[in-house]
Amino acid sequence: MVSTTPITLRDLAAIPVERLRGVGDKKQASLAKVDIRNLFDLVTTYPRRWIDRTNEARIADLVPGEEALVLVTIRSVTKRTTRNRRTMVNVNVGDGSGRMDLVFFNQPWRERQLKEGLHVALYGKADTYRGGLQMSNPVVDMIGDRTGKIVPIYPQSEKAQINTWEMAGWVEETLRRCAERGIADPVPERVRRRLGLIDRSEAFAGIHLPDDMKTKELARYRLAFDELLRVQLVLVLRKRALERDSLGIEHAVGGEMVQRFTASLPFPMTAAQQRTIAEINADLASGHPMHRLLQGDVGAGKTVVAVAAMLAAVDGGHQSALMAPTEVLAEQHAASVRAMLDGITVPDPDNLFGDRPLRVELLTNRVTGAARKDVLAGLADGSVDIAIGTHALIQEAVDFSSLGVVVVDEQHRFGVEQRAALREKTADGAVPDTLVMTATPIPRTAAMTVYGDLDVSILDELPPGRTPIVTMWADGPLMESGVWNDIKDEVAAGRQAYVVCPLVGESEKLEVASAEETLERLAFGELQGLRLGMLHGKLPSDEKESTMDQFRRGELDVLVATTVIEVGVDVPNATVMAILDADRFGIAQLHQLRGRVGRGQHASTCWLVTQQKEDAEGNPVVGNPRIEALVATTDGFELAEVDLDLRGEGTLMSTAQKGRSDLKLASLRRDRKLIELARAAAFDIVDSDPDLAGRPDLADELDLIFSDRDEEFLAKS
């Protein structure tokens, strides 16, 4: 009996490509090279652009010096070798309105590819040559004899030897064979109606075989929504399951210790800090495990918020842990948290004096012997209230008496397994509340996608007393001399400076060499006579700590360092930073580094030092959008949006999805609004049907597209 139910994506995934006409062993192997093995892979390989034949330039309309797209027919092809042994392929093309020559240098295979009579799309710049028009090395898309107003151009692979017209033919055949039954649409009709989405059959036809560009846009919008909805559904299902199934701790918030702590702060808290603490308190009191991301720009006062959350646990008789990615940062946190909590005691009815001292302990691999035993015993018997450390906190030998709140600093530096291990270190099966902090501002839409199972709190104002940092760009040796003069002036005024060495590449060895070379050059050159120290990742821990201590105590004027100082290093007397070869760093990293100055009451400067670049013709390259963005603003969230626009989002999604379903049409840049709509739709669907029992089609699609590993990854991140 022939089935009449609509065809699902799983049905398409079960049909191998060799069932299509014209796909023999050779083509099957070629398609496998570009990861197309079945009809689902095929129909989700979308065109990379579309040519609107009703609106394209003809040869007669080409303007010399301007880039344009033309559809032409090959008239003749010749190949010759020049005097210096280079190959040159000359091609003559025409389109009814005129003729033009193409020339390809060092591409001998073009002679075999471009046969007389073929229809091709060319993209390039036409110039005048010997009285006629000529394009050099244009982009060539083979479109065969495709007719119709809109011609889809598919990604072409030279190694796989698949042409765009073959792809178009196979996709067309697949969609034609699906037409009778239609393609199943698992998105609830109420969601489609509310968001004005066309149905899925229409969308697949519209993206591959559009009648006009508006149809193509509607199709892209619908299929991009599907991609985003699937990611959000996985995240929201996990989030709701965690809230439903995990036993949390109902903390009594607003206790005496938190009040004492906030009263002891030298500045009133910002409105953003108060709002964020209220959001965290609501989570702590709920009895569901908190799973919250705290985003705050450099210097926004995240530590105050984290300490308030940790004290809420201690107030209720539990313990807290703060986990940092490096020993330097853990030690720094321990010093600043102890200073903040100096004089704060724990109410204790069993104590004769009514209170006992609050116990904050540091645990890293550097804490050894009797001191380590003492800390471990205190964690196990509950006498340590707050533990601060590196991943040493999650080693097997570490047991907590009653872990209530976990704060993880700089989330992106921690492995998924490490975070999960820390959550498992708790008594009586209750999952501790987890607060993840990052000083790397993430665009809101990206945070929703990459950290979509976390609730997000944002600290978006700076506490009083933080001096703004002025950022300057020194491009070339003349301007660079001003940087060293500025450092010498600041040191003469009793301040200190950082010099950050460039990223040399993947090799840490090279970065060490670069730090050592820079130190030597400055000590005998530009900064002669100043007290210089060096910090890089390869130094033994005790040497690193000793150098940092000297710098903190003001015994060094200038610290020459690699990016090990990127996170958490806090020396209020350091007022100037020079970042060498700044154009080798990304926006987020430059912004992080810059946040090491401006931490005291003195005005601070960050110099971005670059070497003047030249283009192929030897002219100086003017402008650098990343450097210019940093000079223009110190707002990390604004910079994160600029970064996303400049860099694209390739790496963002690949951290969340390791499957074949990486976003193909949806873009974290272009589709910011669509991500919010998809997230709202995911909550709507899951809250009305918590395990998708009434939506088996949707559940099956998630199962098809995300492997267990992807889901684990999404959930644990």
C-alpha cells in the first residue's frame, strides 16, 4: 500500500542519493566528499546565491571598473604558455547584447572546464583592453542549460567535481517526488500563524526553485526559523527538565550576613548590581537549582554579586565554592574576597560569643602538605564556609559537607566535564545553585543560542570610582615613540605600566620568546633605567606569583607579559598599558586586556600599537575597523555586537552544535530578532507539552538532527 502521510525529514534521511536518476557510483562518491549521502542532506544543502535573470546585467550594460554579474555563453577557448612559463587561458563569451574576453592566469584546467556552447554565470570586474571588454580571473558558476527567472547557484567543489546544474537537477527531482505527499511540518500551526511563517513544503520549494526573490526570502526566513527553533528546543527541554527533576536547595535569602556585607561596602551598589542580586535571590529561594550566567563588563562589580550569592548559602548553613581557570586568578580572587569579607562573622547559636569567624580558604595545586590536609578536613566537616580554587576543587579527594552555591569564573575557559563534576560534589543528592560569571560580553542573541539553557543576568553599568580608560592607536614607529614617553612619564609620577606582547601564533614557545625579546629590547632601549619584570604562561607557578607580588607591591615599574594577565589581574596603581601588534588580537581579548588598567582613582590610558601595513601595490593601508572600534568605545556589549558583525558567527555556533546540523541559513548576526522569536516559541511549545509527548514529529526531528553527544554538550555548557 502506498503511504499518503506527509514525508518527514527522517524519511528523507533514510533514502540514499543513489536512488536519484544520474547518481551512479562515481557521483555518489563525489557527493559523499561534500557530506551529502541521503535526500535530507541534499535538500538542506542550500544555494549559496541566486541569480535573478530578469534583473541581471548584460554585457552591453557593463561599466569598466565596476563589479557585476553576467550570464553568458562560451564561444571559444584557447590556451597558451607565456615566455615566463605561465599558462594563460583566453575565453571569448557572448550574450546577444555583445561579446567579451576572459583571461585566466595559471588556471590551465579552465581549458577543460569551459567548453564551447556552455552557459555560465560570471562575477568580476570588467576592464577595457585593446578597445574591447575583458575580465581577468572572474568567479565562474556553471549553470548548464538552467532556464527560469531565478537560477540557484549551489556550493561547487572542484575536488568533488559536482556542478551547480547537477545539484539543482537532483534537488528538483527530490522535491517533485515529495510533492504528492507533501513534506511534514511539525511546527504547531498556532506558532506558524502568529509568526507569519509559510509551510515547510512551500519553504523547500521556495529556497531551491523560487519564482522571484521575495519567495526566496520568505523561504529562507521559515527554514532559518526551523534551525533556530531546534537548537532552542533542545536547550529549553533540558532547562525545564533540570528544574523539574533536580532537587535543589531552598535558601533563606536576605539573611544577616548578606546585610552586614552590603552595609560594609565602600560604595553603594549600582542599580544593575541590586537588580542582579534580586534575580539570583529569586533563584536561590525557589528550590530549583539555579543555572545562571552573570555577564558583566570588565570592572562592573561581578565579584560583589558573587560574594552576596555565596554568603546567602553560608547564612543558611551551607558552603560555597568559587572556581577560577588559573592559579593566578584563584589567588587574586582569594585575596580580594578575604579583603571584602574582613570583619564579617557567621551567626552561630552554638558559640558562646554568638558569632564565629567566617572561614575562607584557597585550594590550588600549590597548597600542599599540612595546609592542604587542613583545608580538605574543613571542607568535609563544614568548618570551611567559602572555598576558592582552580579545578583542584573537583578532584576526587575533595569532599564538601554541604555545598550550596557554586560560582564559576570565566566560563569559556572551563571544560564541560569540570563544571558537571563540581555540581556532583554535594551531599544528599541536592544540586548546588550554579552562577557562571564572564567578563567577555556576548551579544544577547548569541548568549541565547550558545548559553541558551542558562538564565542571563547583565551588569551594564560601572560602579562609582572607576576611572574611564582612554584608548589611543599608535600606528607605526613615529607614534610608537610617544607610547614609551607616556610610560616613562607615568612611572616618574609614581605609577606602573603593562606591556603586552603579541600573539605569535599557536605556539606558546614563540610567545615566551616574544616576551623575552621585548623585555631585553625595552630594558636596553626605550625603557632603560626602569624596573622591568616578566610574566608568561611557561614560568613556574612560584615565579609567576613572586613577579605578581613584586608588581602589586610597586617594586616593579613595568610588567612585560603575554595574555596571562588577560583575566582578573588587579593592580590599582597600574595606569598605562601598551599592547604590541594589537591587530593580531581579537576585539574581545583587547577589551579584556585593556580592563587591567583604570582600576584605581588615576586616569588611565591603553595604547594599541601596530606596524604600518602596505597593500599589494605598496600603498599604506588606511584604517582598521577592530582597532577603531576599541578607540571609539569602552562599552563591552557594544564591542561584542561590532565583533559579531566583523567576524561572523562561525565559531559561536560550532561550540553549541557539533552535529551535522550546524546553522546553514540562520545567522546570529542577521537574525537577531528571529532568535528571540524562536526562543519564545520553544518555551511556548515545551511549557504546554513538557516532553513533547503530543508532538512526536518534533521530538523525532530533534532526535534525528542532534546526536546524544550534541545534546549533552548543549546541556552541560
